[in-house]
Amino acid sequence: MPSRIEAVLFDEPSGSPMPLIMFSGAVLFVGVYAYGALRGGANSYLLVMAAGSTLSGIAESLPTDRRRIAGVLRITAILILLALVAVVLFAPDQVLA
């Protein structure tokens, strides 16, 4: 019997509006990072968030028969974002400095 997590992670990619929203978020994160770099105070956590958003967008934009690849991309995005949360919790001076 498949678990609920497996059913959600390896579900068919959702399609049309979701990848556009995720890619727009990634562009926004990179834009805010670039603005901060120009002003002299760039935060690297924005690039990590952009990477997670981009991977999620790629996963949702795949054809419907690519469920396993979409699942792997979703898991990778979740792990990247959880790593960012872990760094913020255990070494906040590394991220917020």
C-alpha cells in the first residue's frame, strides 16, 4: 500500500500555472539578490531559495508521464530548502550576516 507522502511526491506534474508562479518567484529572488549585490549587502540565502523554487518549477513543467523525475526534483527542492532552514536555526550568523 503506497504512503500518502509517496502519492503526493510522485504525483503527475500539475502543469500550466504552477511552473510560471515558481519560475517567477525564482526570478524575484535572483532580482532581490542582484539588487542587494549592487547595494553592497547581498544575502546568499536568496540564491538557495531561487534554486529550490527553480527545481520545483522544473518538476511541475515536465510532461505527465515523467512522474519519477518530477518526484526526484521535488525531493531535491525540499532537501535544499530544509538545509537552508537548518543553517538558519543552527548557524544564523552564516546566513544573516
